[in-house]
Amino acid sequence: MRYSKIALLIFGAGLVVGFFVSALEVTALERPTALLIVGGIVLFPIAAAADLWRAIARTRPAKPKRRAKKGPARQTATPRRRTRKHR
């Protein structure tokens, strides 16, 4: 419900701003306020679909991770024996 909450907050903010714009009769802010309200209404179905997609993805079992193929065994460098020089 993450994205749905954001869309509803946008819509609600538009309503609150719209109330004050209409009460104070500020004509310059009427159109941006209406766009804010419409934006929230348009975004809500998209947000609901995104939330549904996330909920479905969470209920599916996770795919098992593939293990890396084992390559040839690495040879560790063993210290070489020093040969004594005969005098």
C-alpha cells in the first residue's frame, strides 16, 4: 500500500489547498490546485496496480540461487626447499 498512500496524500493535499484557494478566492492558484487533485486521481489506479504487483511478488517463493560451478582445484604454492650448495 506504499504507492496508494502517496497517491491519496497528493489527492488530499490538493483538496486542502483547493479549500483554502476557494475560500480566499485566489484565482491564480485555482488551476494548479485542480491539477494537483486530478494528478492524485489519475495516479491512484497506477499506484494500486504497483502495490498489487509488489504483493504478488512477495507471495511467490524465491527462486533457488544457482551455485557457481566449481572449476579445477587451485594448487597452492608450497614453499620450495632450498638446496644446500656443497662446498
